[in-house]
Amino acid sequence: MSKKNFIPIAEPSLTGKETKYVLDCLESTWISSKGEYINLFEKEFTRFTGCKYGVSTSNGTTALHLAITALGIGSGDEVIVPNLTFIASANTVAYTGAKPVLVDVDESTWNIDPVRIEQAITKRTKAIMPVHLYGHPADMNRIMGIARKHKLLVIEDAAEAHGAEIKMNITMKQYNNVTMRGSTVKTDKPLWCKVGSIGNVGCFSFYGNKIITTGEGGMVTTNDRELAVKMRILRDHGQNPRRRYYHDVIGFNYRMTNIQAAIGLAQAERIRYLINKKRQNAGIYNHELSHVKGIGLPPEAIGTKNVFWLYSILVDKPYRLTRDELMDKLAKKGVETRPFFHTLHTMPPYFQKKQLAVSEYLAGHGLNLPSGVGLTVDQIKRIAGLVRQYSK
Ligand SMILES: *Cc1c(COP(=O)(O)O)cnc(C)c1O
């Protein structure tokens, strides 16, 4: 396969000030985890999400582990996690000694099913971890309602959904009265929230193929000042901020470097463009694939904005090929795809015999198509054309 015809699943777009900022880091010699880009990136990205505080980390997995630890979750506790997600969602719960309780997902959004969350709550349940899978917001209205009713924490795994939005069932005015966060918003406009700003914490990944990247990197966003302070301390070995080499608690080294943050700042400056591009590309795919029998298109529930991190389809009868056969055919034409995640409950660390039918179905039939922002219209049409061709 010539490089010219190969279409990768997703590649980073680094055509803004990424190079300039990284060179600036190198020239300044501030290449470790102190330096001005860390603050600048935390501020820029946090402002974008609509949150007050952002704590950058070495990757998305450490962001989740830092947040769960800072929330005081540990041995003997249970955290409700969707059965269809990347393994880090469950692993970071397990790292703390708590138990991830796996719950099936909703077939219309592919995200954790609120009805099944309520059924899974026990005396040990401490938190719910909705994951905004492939860029589509989980049903945060119902999840926050359940959390309030049962006094549970909410940890949003927003690693795949930077900038995705959901219309909340309260107005701006009510929101400000409830949370006393903002000052004096008077309008009764409906409240559209970005994911990662709704639960107690939002956890983001900046891995190379995510919506924005820092190479490796992550961030926890929150509106809880005390929690942000705690996370900054835990991120830095639990060191007392006023007393060098004095450690009040066992912490971690989960810091982001100034070089990562330099890339991140340049990416954050372009995030609206990058998301618009993802949504445009999804629109073209939808148009091209809308009448192919047996091909299911990605969801966008009413009152949500999907950022289509990976443009995803479902492949089932009467389509002529199975998902895996279609993957092979596309690979031979230089089109890189990915199958959906395996369900957590079918893998050794979390194995359970029970059936979780919706996540099992999606895991067996879901396919991610190339989703990089560098895709041209012609490339998308070529990929969709191949999918249509094999349907006959
Ligand atoms: C990517 C991802 C993570 C982990 O992020 P890393 O930066 O790769 O550690 C966690 N959860 C989900 C859902 C992800 O997609």
C-alpha cells in the first residue's frame, strides 16, 4: 500500500502554533513540569469547558486516578461504570481498591443506561462514572438526578468528548442559584453545558488521537476549589505546598511537562475549529451512508451535541459482510478502521458470566471509520463508496 493511499484512523493536526511554542520551551530550557505553558494551558482549556479549575496531568489515566483518589474513593467502595468503554475507566477505579460495577449501556446513545444505574446502586456505591463514548454525551440530566437522590459523586470520563454539549433541564438562573458558582446571570435561557463541567469532576485525555493532543497528557476539571487544591498536592507527591520535601499524604508524580502544555495551548487555541471539522466530516459521512441497508449511523440525541471523536457505524444484516469482514476489506484498500471496545465483562480482569446484551451487541457490530480532521471530502466519499460497494 503506498503511503499516498493509506488513510489512518485519526492523526493529530499540529498546524497552529504547536512548533513555535515547543521551540520556545526548548530555548527557555523550561522543559520539565514547571513553566508558564502549564498555567496557560490549564487556564485556556478550563475556560473552554466552562469550569473554574483545571489540574493537568501526565495522561488521561492519571487524571482519572487522581480524581477518584482525591474524592476519597477506595477499598470497600463501589463505582458504577459502563460496560462499554476503554479499559482505563474501570482500571483507575480498581487502582484505588474500589470495585468497578459494570452496567449495560443504552442502545440509542451507546452510553451508560440510567435505569440500570439505579438498579446497580448498593450501600457501598460511592460514585457513578459516565463515559461520553466516541464523543456523544451521556444522559447527564438523569445521571445527576440519580446522583442527587442517592447522594453519589459523579466522575465524568470525558476523555473522548472535549467540547461535546448537553442541554440541561435547568435554566442559567436556576443553575446559578443552585450552585452559587456564577455571579448574577439573570436569563432564563436553557443551559447548554460542556461535558466535564457537570459532575464533581471531568477527566480528559490528550493522547495523540484524541480531540486535542499533547502527545500524552490529561486534565481534571472541577468547580470545587478545595478538590482542585487537593489534586494539585496529590499530583506532586503529596508535598505540602508551603514546606518543601514535607509530605502530608502519599501522593503521585502525575505532572504534565511544560513541553506537553506548550503543544496543548496551541491545540486549545484551535479546539473550536477542530471540533467543527469533526462535525462537518460526520455530516458528510452521514449523508453518504444514510441509505445503506444494515449500516447504522452514530447517534446524536435531541438536546446534545456530539463531537464525533471517532465516526462510528454499526454493521449488521442485511449488510452482506460482517463487521470484521468489512474491516479486512477496507484494510486491503488502505483504510484503517477500529472495532468498538470489547465489553469489560468479557475480559479477564473484570470477567463475569452474566449477559449485558446491549454492550455485547455494540461491541460485536461497531466500527470506527477514519476520523482525522485532515480528511478531505474526496477521502470521505471514497471510504463511504467502499462501504456502499460491499453492500451489494
Ligand atoms: C483515552 C481514554 C482514556 C485514557 O486516556 P490516556 O491519556 O490514554 O491515559 C480514558 N478513558 C477513555 C474513555 C479513553 O478513551
